Amino acid sequence: MSITVNGTAITAAMIEEEIAHHQDAADPRDAATQNLIVRELLLQRANELGVPAGEDDQRIGQLFDQELSITPADEAACREFYDHNPESFKRGEQVEASHILFTPEEGLAGSLVRAKAEGVLEELKLNPHRFGELAREHSACPSGRQGGDLGAFGRGQMVPEFEQAAFSLGDNELYDGLVETQFGLHIIRSGKKSTGEAVSFDEAKERIGQFLNSMASQRAVHEYISGLFAKADIQGYQPAAQQ
């Protein structure tokens, strides 16, 4: 059975062509069909209201501008959202760290690499001020050129063994042993450590307003399209969820 929208046909060929744009959907054919029906309804409404001819997407945009009215979120709405969603406005825990990486070298057994790393670690325990110098001399990581400095990172950004060691340290503390990861052996020194802290309302206000306005716009579009569906004479189609 063919599909018609207020008497206008949605052909099988149109659906087949549209499916390519909905491959990530749970049901690509149904998603393609719905999209074609919605576009047809919107373009028919644009014709009714005399929206000037042009590209379909442009005419639909003009239709929404003409038919939908969104009240921008005010400061009170932004404040309410901020107060009710504190977990969304935190900077994650971070730690600064530097390291010296030792990896297997040609002609040098793994035990000798470890012995070399342990020797450098013992030197640093006695002379921590030499960290940058020894990183430039020994580290197999490109960060060695910057004295081993990796900058700041948060949870989940480093391999687990490295992360666990770095976050266990206090400010400017040298890890007591070598840390072994898939990349090799590491000597780790922490820098400053910061716990998760709240982002102030003033910092977050603009982003909250943009989010609330976007949500309001999406709701308005959804309600508008639902209203067109309710009034339309659609034959030959039933949404997959209702079949």
C-alpha cells in the first residue's frame, strides 16, 4: 500500500533514497519514512502560509521562525537549573605530573633497564631538584625535552597504573617506586593537585541559558510537528512503535 500525506504520495523510491541518511537508527526504514512525512507536512504548511519559494530546508526554517515563539530563559530560570543540578557544574579532580620513562633498549635486557631506572630513582630521592635534568637525559618520552612535564590531567585520561600512582601523591611529591605500564617503567613526580570544585553561577550562566533555550526550541518543534500529524490525513503508514 502506498503512503500519502494529505493526498501527496511518499514513494518507495523516495524512502529507499532517504534510508541512507538513517543507518544509525534502530529501524532505518521507519526513520526514513517518518522524516519524509514530517518534511512533507512542514512544506505543505509553508505553502499554506505563503512562505516564499526556495530550498526546502530554508523554507522550513522560515516556517519555524514564523510559527514558533520561544521565550529566552531568564536569569531566574538559569539559577533554578544551576541550583538543582550541582553535579553538572563541577570541574573534575586534576593533578599535574612529570615522569621519566624507561623502555627496552636494543641490546639491553629488561632487568638492566629496570636497574637503570631504579638507579635514577634513587638519585632523585637524594637530589629531587635534578628531576628535569635527568628526564632530559634518560626519558624515552617526548616530554623529556620539557623535563618530563605532562601538564595537568583528570581521571580517565591516563592508563590506570599511571593514574593511580599520580593521584595518590601530594603536591610536588615523588612516587616511592617505579610504576610499570604498557609503555614501560615510569618515575613519577606530582605537581599541584586540585579536587573537584564548583563552577560559579556567573561562569555557567551563559552556557545554561544556551542549553535551556535549545531544549525549549526542541520541545516547541516537537509539539508543532505533533500538531501537524494530528490534523493530517496520513494513509498507508503506522509508526513502528505502534505496529
